[in-house]
Amino acid sequence: MDRLWAPWRAQYIRESAGAAAADPGCFLCRGLAAPPGEDRENLVVWRRPHSVVVLNRFPYNNGHLLVAPRVHQGTLGGLSGDDLTEPVETMRRAIAVLDRMLNPQGYNIGVNQGKAAGAGLPGHLHWHVVPRWDGDTNFMPVLGQTKVIVESLHEFYDRFAAELCFESGERAAAPQVAPRAGAASDAAE
Ligand SMILES: [Zn+2]
């Protein structure tokens, strides 16, 4: 591949310099610190100034997103200003995209704060956004088939990134992804 013009690298370098509080043991911090060119692999689907959206690698349902502040902070009380408010705004916009893509009948939206509450990543607060349909099941029936899940996650990633570009005009995490012509017609899968 020819050399890419990659203006986001400058932002990445600036962010890396200021990310002293990031925890390398935290997959959200690792995803944010990685070059945006690795966002698809890391399932980082939307970077915003104070928040990020990541696909859950082990989804409870189709479209299961994690929305987090960029800062490595484990409690709601530890967040303030844009770190507190932008994730909620991001969630609202991500849900608008999911509505169009998947047309769910409801959502579970919630935070597990602390290990005792079931947080799998207690150091970095994140909201789970899980689309729900009447009669759906809580768990994917094919947990043994990791490869299949990963492939469908990347397919979902591309569709979500394309929808996000379409909705907001704001560049999603994957600049190489162009909106697909058939994106609207397969929303009812
Ligand atoms: Zn973190």
C-alpha cells in the first residue's frame, strides 16, 4: 500500500503525550492509545473529544455497545464537566444510529460501578447499551464459535461506522469505510 496521508496521527501523538493517567492494563485505554488505523481491529467505532464508543467483543445481543469517557476513571462521582456529560450525549447519538440500523424495541442501558456490582473492568467506567427485542434471548447461542462472532462484529463495525458518517457528518473512527449502497436495505436482519 502507498504511504497514507494520515493527519489523525498528529492528534494521536498529542493524545499519547497527555495520556499519563491511562492504564495499559485497561482495554479501553489501550484502544484509545492505539493508532486509529487499528480501531477496526480494536472495535473502537467512534472517538469523540471526551468519550468513545467500542463494540463489546462478547456481546449479549446484536449491537451491544460500550460507551465510556476517555479518562480512566472508575466511578461516576470521579467524572465532571465534559467527561461526565459527553458520554451521555454520545449514547443518545449512538442509540439513534442503532435505531436506524436494527430497529430494536427497547434497550438495556446501564453501568456496573465496582467489582461487587459485576464490573468486568472496574477501573474505567462504561455504559452498556444493549438493544432488545420482544422474545430475544440474553445470551448469544454460539459462544463456542468465537471466529464467527468476531467476523460478524467487524461486519457490524463497518455498518455502524458508515451509518455514523451518514448521520452526523462527523468522521467516524474508520475513515476508510465508505457508506455502502445496501446499508439501508439490510437493516431488518
Ligand atoms: Zn482505562
